[in-house]
Amino acid sequence: MIGYRLLWMALLIGVVVPAQEPRPQLRQLPAAGKKGRFPLPAERVWPQKPGQAHVCLWDDDKFAAVSITIDDNCAPDHAWWIEQGKRTGFRFTWFIVTKSLDAGKQSFAGTWDDFRKLKQLGHDVQSHTVAHNKDDDQRPDEEVEVGYRDSKAAIEKNVGGPVVCLAYPWGKGKPKLAEQHYVACRGVVGTPNVANRINYMSTGTANIRPDTVDMLLTGKHASVKWMNRAAYRRAWLVPLYHYVRHGRTPEQKTASVAKVKAQIDHLYAKRDEIWVGLFRDVAFYGMERDTAELRTTHSDDKRIDFLLQDDMDDQLFTFPLTVKIRLPDAWTAVQASQGDKPVPTRVVEHEGHRYALVKAVPDQGEVTVTSVQEAP
């Protein structure tokens, strides 16, 4: 209240009030400390009073997240992965080596047309460098940067963008150089990514065996002792696949395919609890969430307004965050708009109260939520 009075008096006597400092426009986040960027909620958060709002840990208030990635082009498997995507609704991220594609039709590398088709189906194509060198962490900076820069340019030219993510070949690379071209990179260290301290420039990988997927929901792992950690509950898993039909004999190849399909089927069974999203989308969501500031600016029995801001580059980071708002008890259905444009929203119930899940993009203007009359 005192601040508002001072502002009113300053305007009255003609004092110039300094404008609010612009927020940062970051493209990456530095590594988080051991305590994390924010307190990690063990359970979903449910605001207690009407008008109170909270940024959900993951999209659509899912409990945890998984991004399925596929390396090294693996064209012979494309039809199989397309089938799994159609069957489950999942979308996958291919990290591709571009040098082989420039040579034309090849049985394993595939063609640019192959990856354009994947993109059209809703999958994503990101960089695995130009040549997949084994020693990028030791090579001269100039050579490594060429591999980062030219692969990005080739994919954007031949498939489309944005190409903003990189998978380090053999898990080895130079993050400081990668920062000049990418916002998030995948390594190969076999760990889940703890939600409040993700190293976005070198994420870990972890398989999606059923017990590992279940660990995201329980914090307990049935077969790997060191993964019994509460911090791995609600984490982000980034499984890495290569050639699915692995094996020397037909029987071995059949068994390999069946194993991966069983993993995907188990993940599909948990889809109501786990967000299966593109690597790029989950990274965008995480960095926006990690730097988000949320304020309810108006709340009464007619409407609720909130302002969502973050520290990330507004031109690039446009993935909507899910904001959960406690509704007045009389509200049964809602609609929401941001900058005069409707935004997706739905109502959920918890312990006898209703909440709106609103998809809002940070720094795109105030969001207004109003009650609507349900059709009889």
C-alpha cells in the first residue's frame, strides 16, 4: 500500500518514476547447485484459496516426463517408429548425422525426404553434428564448432526448424561452444534428470525399462539399488535408442524389437501420469518454469487475472506453461484468454474443489480466466 501511495504522489508532483527493469533474455541456464533452482514438490501442488495460482512442474500437471530420442539416423527403423507413434500418440526426437545425408540415398543414413516425412508427422529432427566424431571433446575448437554450426544449418535448410538441440557424439563435446548454437544438449551419462537441477547443456540419459519408468512415480527402483532415490521421483528421463532390430540372427532381432515395444507399452500405460514430450519441448518447458514468476493481479467472483513472466528469450521460448488456479466453488467451467486470444484450459477436481489448468506463454501478456455457463 505504501508503494502505491508513493507512486501516486510522485505522479502528482511530476517526479519521473523509473521504468521497471526489463527481464533477462537468456538462451541457456547455468548449471544448478545441489539445492536446485527451486524447492522440488514431492506431490502435485494444489493452491488453497480461490485465485491462488501455481506453475505446474510438468506440462498438463503430469507427474514426471520422458523424451524418447533416436540417434544416428537409423533409417531402416523409421517405419517401425512411425507405427509406434501412430499407435500411442507419442512423438520422438531424432538426433541425426548430416554428412551421410548429403551423399543421397543410403540404406542406414536415409535421405532428407525421410526426415521431412518424420517432421510432417509431428516428430522432431535435431543435431548429432556433421560427422559424429568420437573425440569432439579433444578436437580443436574451430573443428568442433563447424560440426555444431553446419549440422544445424543443414537440418534447418532441408527439414525445417527450429534446430536448437544437440546430442553430443559418444556423449563427448564442448558445451561452451554448443551454447553459441543450441539451447539444450543431451549427453549419455546414465542418470535421470532431477527436475529442479537439470543440466540443460548436458542432460543425462536413462532407459525406460518398466522399473525405471515406475521409479518416476515412486522414487524406488526394483532392480538398481543406486537409483532408489527420492530425487528421481518426478524426474525427466531421456532414453536413447539406436538400431531397434539389434542382433545377428532373426530370432535375436525379433527379441530386440519385442523388448523395446514392451517398454513403450508400459510407458503408454502410464501416460496419464507421465508427459511423453519431444526433447526440445521438455527443455523449453523446464527452463521457462525454472525462471518463471507468477502473480495473480485480480481475483473476484467474476474473473481471475494473472501475469506470467520468465527470464528466457521471448522470441525462442514460446512453449506454454501449465498454470493451475484454484477456482471459486461456484465455478464449474471456465474459459481463458491471453492478449485477447483464447488459450487452452480445462477444469480438474481435487478433494471437492475445482482448479483450472491454463496453458499460458510467459511474457505474452496478462491472462484472464472467467466462469462460463455450462450447456444444459
